[in-house]
Amino acid sequence: MLLAMNGSKKALVIALLFLAALPLVRAQDAGDLDNYKFRVEGSWWLTHPTGYFGLNGSNNYVNFNQDFGFKNNSTFTGKIDYRFRRKHHFLLNVTPIYESRSATLNRTIIFDGQTFNIGAEATASVRTWNVAPGYEYDIIRRDHGFLGLEIDVNMIDTRAALSAAANVNAEQAAVSGSKSIFAPLPAVGPVFRWYPLHDSNRLSIDGSVRGMPFFGYGNYVSAQGGLNIGLTKHLMLRGGYQMGSRLSIHGTADQIAVKLTHAGPTAGLEYSFGEAPPPREKVPNQPSPWHVDWVPFYLWFSGLQGNVGALGQVVPVNVSFSDVFKQLNIGYMTALDVRRKRVGLLTDLIFISVSSDQQSTPVENGFYSGFTANAKTFFIDPEAYIRLLDKDRGSVDIVGGGRFWHLNNSIDLLAGTQPATTVGQTHFWIDPVVGGRFRLNLSKGWFVNLKGDAGGFGAGSKATYQIYGGLGKEFKKRYSLLAGYRYLDVNYQSAGFTYDTHMNGLIAGFGIRFK
């Protein structure tokens, strides 16, 4: 604690010295005080982890604070910002975190099939690696700052490990276990920066909040706020506080659950260079080469038919459209389409949790009298496309990319000749896909969309394909309402895990056109 206090005093003295030196820093000429094309940030981060890994409410989990008293740990966080248009940014955030601590156990822990008894001297470690590509659009941008909206896909890989020395048959033996979970989680929220001094970049305040709930699957939140001191026209000293992540993934029968928060003060440097492209002068009847369309949310009222399995147990499911509202089988989706002239990138992201009612169908020749099943599905579908036809009446695109799946099957087997049990399994795979997209513009702002693709080819699943058709209405050439129907089929089987199903149902959403 004393060391932490001394460190805080030193940081305060350094901050005061820089504040005292502010009058010596040259003021920037009037104009855009945040004018850059590339920006690189690097910060030291004193993070303090809180939470647990495993199935809470049982012995099959590790609580980083109660069991091991995890303390502050130094790491770093970095960000690259490519501002390719005045209000448009491509982003890349990187944050690696590793922490380890030893303690004498005050309770028995069963972790990864290993038993760690009371009194054992054990070492726990947690490693989190987050790489988050993203996109930012500045809704308001003025000379003294901006307010934008940022969308990230956080590719979070978290691993917890536990090791100890134990007596086995009167001999010392090492016992260890580890579990990991990969969660590609999207997040969206506001980001801002403000330069309060008149015509000067000496001082700025910034902050951001991004997050996303995933219904019964969990949630993710990231936030930061800071004060920046301009050392030169291009270099800034940064300081602030960051809740780098609050990750909550609810566990299922496979005993995988995470509730983990990393938060603490940060200090670092920011370097900006280049000049952002100036605003394009509006020329009558000359369209911009850039086109950005975003569907912040659309809902999929989906049924599920086929076979799902975990750890070799396979059951049939049949959730019809009439069961959707009763079982709350409603998926959340968002889509982003960025195109320059005839080349673009389309990203589609879906989370849906589909449950079945209790089934009286016997399983395993009567070993179990029935079952209930739940499938939590998350996938992101980035696709590059080329516009083959672009006319006032419509467009035709050819698309190709990959479908990144993260899926959990959980099955409750009801008692028969064998006692009731629950099995669950989580798998991640990538399917290459190719397809096409069509749009037909009707009169008075009405339009029709059609998209289809197919893939898998044995690289991930045996096969997958989908088709979507919808009707939309534009308002003021910027906003639109969408309604349609989507059908998605996939056949994936690996290591006792089965997901041979098709999902289908109505879609409704809202879209925004930025360019």
C-alpha cells in the first residue's frame, strides 16, 4: 500500500510540473485543433482485476480476489487510428494482460478436473488478450473537438490457470489445471474529445464508453476518460482512468463462465501526424465516392430445426415460428457497409439464443426420458464485395469472405433408466463463403434487397448457406425501415459437437446512411 501511495505522489508531482509548464508550450494556430491522418497511442496501465473464472456457486471456479487477493499489475494498452476521411476512422486497439498470484487456499477448488484442497499453496494466473478492430464516425466535428460513434469487435481470449503442489500417496506431486474461452464480442458507443483553450492544443479532455448486452449470453463494457497535455503540435502526454473491460459471460453445462473486470489509472503518449483529407467541396450532381450505411440493430424472430449435440449426445430440436415469442428466441443483429466507388466491405454480426421446450422423446434407447436444449449462437460475417452494376434503379454485387462462428450447445437430459444430467460444449470455427447481393429501387423511396451465400466446403462446417429477402422504405435519403425474411442453414460436426440445423424467421430493423 505504501509503495502504491508513493507512486501516486510521484505521478501527481509530475502532472503538476507539466501543468506549470503549459504557458511555455506554443499555441497552435486557429483552425482544426485535431487535424491528423494517423494517430498512435501507447499507455502504461495499472490494472486491478476483479471477478471469477468458472462456474460460480460451486467449487468449480476461481475467484481472483477472495481466493488469491489479486493486486495491481502493470501492463500497456495501444491504439492505431487511421482517419481516411474527415469524419471516418479505421481503428485497432490492442491490450494484453497477464497477472499471477500465489496464496494458501481456504477452500477446496475443483478446476479443470483437478482437486485443490484446503491448505495447499496454489498459484493462480489469468491471461487476457484483446485485439479489437473498429470503425468510428464523427457525428459532430468542429475546430475544438468532436463527438463520434465507435463500433468495435473485441476478439477477447481469456485463460485462467491454477497450479499447486499436493501429497499423492505420501509423495509430492504437481497438480495443475487451466481453462480458456474465446469470445468475439461487439461493442458500440460514443467517443469524444474537447480542446477547452482558445485556439490551442495545449489541453484536451477525451473519453469513450462502448458496450453491448447479449441477452442470456452475457455483456461487455469498456470505458475510459483522460486529460491530455500538448507537448508539441504532434505529441501529447496522456493521463486518466480506464475500465479496459468488464466482461461477463454466463456459464452453461460445460462449466465455462467469466466475470472479469480490469480497471485502473493510465499514463502514456500520443503522436499524431499527417493531415486529414479536407471536406469534399460539394459539386452539383457529383456524388461522393464513399458510401457508408449502418444498420444499428435489427431483430430476427427465428425458429430452429435440426439436430444439436454436445459430448456425443445428439437430440432433435424443432422450434417453430409460433414458439419464438414464448421461448424469447429473438436474435440481435447489426450490419455495417463501407464502400468506395465499386469496392466495399460488408460486416454482419448476429447473436441469437434459441431454446426448445421440454421434449418427451426418449434419448439413448430410453437411458433418458426426454430433454431440453439451448443453442447460443454468435457469428460475425465480414465480406468484401465488388459492385458489378450500379444504376439508379438498382445494384448487383459479388461478395466473398468468412463467417466466424462461436456457438454453445447445452442439453438437459431428463431421468430415464439413467439419472438426469446436463451436457454442454462450446466450439469456434470459420466458414469461407461466396455469394451475391442485389438491390432494386422502386418509386417513392421503396426498395427491395436480396442476398444469398454458400460456403463451408469442409474447411469449417461441412456446408452452410443463407438467403435473405426484404422490403425497405427510405426517409429523407438518410434513414430507412427494413422488414424481411432470413433462412440460414449450417452443418457442423466435430469432436462430439453437433450443430446440423437451419434457422429461419422474420427480420425487422432500422438503417442510417452517413454518406
